[in-house]
Amino acid sequence: MKNNVLLAVTGSIAAYKAIEILRGLRNEQKSVKVILTKGAEQFINKLSFESLGAHEVLTDEDQFSVDKDGISIHLSLSRWADCIIIVPASADIIAKIRAGIADSLLLTVVLASKKPLFIAPCMNENMLLNKITADNIEHLKNNRVMFIEADEGQLADFKIGKGRLQEPNKIVSLITDYLNYNDKFFAGKKILITGGSTREYIDPVRFITNNSSGKMGISIARVAKAMGAYTNLISGEILTNLPILDKYQKVETTEEMLKATKEAFKASDILIMAAAPVDFKPETISTTKIPKKKEITLKLLETPDILKEISKEKGNKIIVGFALQTENLENKALKKMKEKNMDIVVANREVNIGKDEGSVIMFDKFGKKKIIENAKKQVLAEGILQFLKEFIEGDENGQK
């Protein structure tokens, strides 16, 4: 397990939130060294970080110093760190990293480092969406820099927009997950995950749905990202907090989920269909609230079968589907895998819905089987992705 985090803070009104991130990382037993840029020192000082357990706090005054072994400090830091996180990151520092400028301690460390680099932008919306900044971010993403996308909300000028720093607890979870999972098998792969339930409206206030919480899909997305994947989550209703992902899209109806999944699948390597889309919808939707009656008759129509439609465009891509059944679980799951051209099917029962724990039976299309019983959803996600990894390795090595 990797434990060394270099936390770099740049000039931003949100610099104080880096203290919360330090505290969170220390609570996760991570060793943290801190770099404060000149801009950061305008908002916060070394003592704040030293008081909360930073292993060492450095500033630009230390740029040309050496460590106890006589090694230049920027080289020493780059070798010590298991990852670097710049939070909050200003437009200025992002532009300088892209340009390869090395006029500060932080920038020399970034240039010298071969370790994972996370950047969490925080700035006014106009600066964030400026084409220059957007181009800089895109360029760095294409060079394996991992960005923690800015959130929407009230900004420093009291206006609502995009540019807020992501919540510190989410950043801590992301970094901790990344360090705790040494296996980066899915690095370079784009995994599309669906989760949660859809809704089919009867009238403006009532709808048909199911009890899916979205916990399974979110757990899979979280573990996949920790294992290096580019993660894109499309979800209906979810009853749990979202982690930091590369892309997220909220949908409501099964038709909307089909459309979004079909489009996103074009740029994906793997689809994991963990959502629980509603299978039926009313033939007509009342435009006004239906008054209370002793009896009401609804004519229901079948909604689109997302997996069936997506599998028509499968090509060489991998599809993992779920099969929830109340009886004949294994037989029905295997039948569904064959009919919908899946590579892997994850069979589960209705008792899993909405719970923090569950059991699954996994099959791949070549007959391999694995059972995980009474485990947390996070553990199930790890097991599913391990099963997927083994399937890919076996397929690549011609062992199928």
C-alpha cells in the first residue's frame, strides 16, 4: 500500500480547504508533505498545516535547498511522493505546468516527477471556461494528468456557477482509493457504468419505479477509477453520495438511459450495466394530476431493452450485465447472457436491492463461475472487476 502524498496549495480563496484535506489524509494514515506557493501564502500560512500533522511544509524559499542526504529538494520530493495533488489549483499553475515552466518549487517537482498527478481546479467560472484554460486542461488530460473536476455552486463573487473546489471529503476518498489499490489494470481503458433506477411517469407527480439505490453501480465506478480506468457513470435515481468520477450524467426515464448509454458506448471500451431500468411505462401520461379514485386502470407498455439494443453495436467491446431474478437464478442469468450477447453476467436476487450488502454469482461466456456471498457492495465491486480482469487477461492470452 502506498502512503506518501505531496499536497501542493496554490493561490486561491479556497486554500483553507486544503487543511481539511490534510486532516482527512492523516486520518487515513497517509504521510503528507505540503508545498505552499507564494500565492497560497497570501491566504494561509505554514503553521496551519504543521499544527495538523503535515510531515513537512515547504515554500518557494526552499526551491534551491537540499535534503539531509544532499539531494536537491525538488528531486527528493518527487521521489518520496507516491502521488502529487494540487489543490486548489489556479489557472496560472495549470498554464505553467502545460508550458513546462519551472520557476517555483512546485513546478520543478512536477517536472521531475513520474508519479501520478492530480489537479483540482478552483477559480471563477469565466476563468475556468475560458478557451485558454479549457485547452490547457484538455492538453494535460491527454498527457495522463488526472483532473478533479470543479463543482457548481456559489463562487467567491457570490454568483452561482462552475468553479468551486470539490468537497474535501470526496477528494480524500479519491486519493485514498487510488493509493490503496495498487492494481492499475484498467489504466487507459474507458469504462461506462450505469446505475440506479429509472422512472416512468403516470402524471406530473406520480411515477413507476423500483427500489434500486444505485449503490452497486457507484461502488463499481469508484473501484474502477481507483484501478486506473476513465469512469463514466450514467444513472437514474440514486440514494447514495456520488464519488469523484471522470464523467457523470443523470437521466430519468428508461428511454433517456438508452439514448445516453448508446451515445457514450461509442467512446467506451467496456460497459457495465448495473442499472435497474423500469421495464414498463404507462401508454399515456396524464398532463394533470389524476384525482384520487377508488379504482384506476393503467395500460402499460414495455420500455426499451437497453442491453439488447446496445449489444447490436457491441463489436469487440466488452459488456457486463446484471440479471436480477426471484427464481431459477442461474439458468435465467445464463439465458440472458446468451440472448443479449454479454461477456459476463452478474446474477443476483431481489434481497440485494437497496442494501449495503449482497451476494452475487458471476459467469463469463466461456463457462467460468464465481460466487461472492454476504459481502459489502464495495467488496462485490472489487470481485466483479477482478472477474472482469481475469476474463480480459484470459482472452488476450488466448486461454478461452
